Amino acid sequence: MGDMANIIVIGSLNADLVVRAPRFPAPGETISGEDLAIIPGGKGANQAVAAARQGASVAMTGRVGNDSFGPALTQNLQKNNVDTLHVLSDESATGTAIIVVDSSGQNSIVLSPGANGKVTPDDVDAVPFQDAKMLLLQLEIPLETVVHAASLARQNGLRVILNPAPAQSIPDSLLADVDILVPNESELQLLSGKPVKDTDTAKSAAQTLLEKGVKTVIVTLGANGALLVTDKQALHIPSFKVDVVDTTAAGDAFIGGLAAALLDGKPLEEAVRYGNASGALAATRFGAQPSLPTQNEVDQLLRR
């Protein structure tokens, strides 16, 4: 890894195997779908590409399998200017997501973690944190690895951004090492143990996480934008009206945009607005990484 990377992402790389069909098949039933699309995905890799397309210098740490998907995912990161020195090849299969999309755009997903399940604290120890400014984490790799990474990053003075997805409970020790937590409504509900139905309940749920040591909670609300909660304020920041084609990776685009904007020195509120614009644009295109917008496109939407 060059000493260039400002953002380190430690997380998952998946091959998304996507097929569109008129509806979901019933058990025991075979139906015909359209051509299979093999699209680079995985929350970690999506967020790395999202931040890199916003002009940030990004390095990825994770594992792929020794099958044909592995090199394809690594090469795609390189093509998007993400440093892959710390993406290791594992004896197991590459992580895959088998995704069926029905005619109304709903999706049904089976996730096979594969090599993502083998990312260890030792992998994290090999990463030169001292040169970086920010760490992005998600929960598609083993929790102990995420906990270790957040702790090391905190010791090295990095800003730690955790996207607690897919939803699962996490130890308070991890929350205490997080600067910015970015859950959606269901993840917030799980982590806080409080119902989240609207802005007010989301505020109070976010408050309980601040009490556990998180500095800032940004709740993503899909088309409704985001809720920024700190010990000083709770602010709803609306999103942008767009024609939604596929929301896959919109949350990852939000995080990449947010991270790049913060790295640029933008204040929190402005960075959230920037994240909203990134997420909105990603929802206007099909697929995970192919849908992630560039800095130029986001700036255009913000000016609109």
C-alpha cells in the first residue's frame, strides 16, 4: 500500500449474481428469468469504490476466494483506483450474493460469506494505519475483526465510521470506538432496543447510542434522507427527488460520499447532504458498484 491512502476500508468483497424474473419462484418451482448479471458487490468493496469515485484515496483490506470471481473483484477495485495490496486470496470460495429481482423491483437475496468469513485480526495488523485519516467498517466480516480494527484505528487517531449492516447486535466496546455510526432504521432499532417509527423515535434511539460512546449517529432514511444526531443537535436532512431504478448500494454510496466530503473538510451537515446526493444518484442505476456516482455527478445534483 502506498502512503497515499487517506481512507482504509476493511470489509467484504462479493460477486453479486443477479437475475431478473417476473416473480419469485415458489418452493419446487422453476421459472425463466433474464440473463444472469455478475456484478461486483459486497458492502466493503462498494464503499471503497464509492469513496474513490468521489476523489478520495482509498485502500481496501479483505479476502477473496481462489475461484474466477476473486481476481475479477480485485481487478475491478484497481480499475476504480482502490489500492488492493491487502486484499488476500483465500482457499475458500469468494463471497457471493445470489439475488433474484422481481418485476416490481423487490429483491430476494441469499448471501454466502465465503472468504469474507476468514478476514482475521491478523489481516488488520498488517495494515499501515499510521498514514491514514479514516476507517470504514461494516458487518459482513467476523465481528472480532471489526472490533479489533476499530480499536487499532482509534489508537492511531483515525476517524472511525461504522455501518452496522447487516443488522446484528454489537458490543458496547465497539460502539465506544466509533466516531460516526451510520445505521438504517431497522439497524438502529436493533442496536438501541427502542422502536423506531418516525423522526422523534429515531432521535431518542440514537440518543441511547450516544450514551454508549458513539460521537455521532447518522440514520439513513432511504428516500427521506438522513437524520444527523449529536449531543448538540438532531437535524433532519432531506434527500433529492430522483427516479428510482434499483436501491442496491445506495446506502454504500451514501457512506462513500459522506467519508469523501468529511475528508475534504466539509462540516457534518454538508457532508450528510453530499452523502444524500450520492445515495440518490446510485438509486437511479442498476447494480451495486456500476451504479456508484462520480464527484462530478454529485456536484451537479447539489447545484440543481
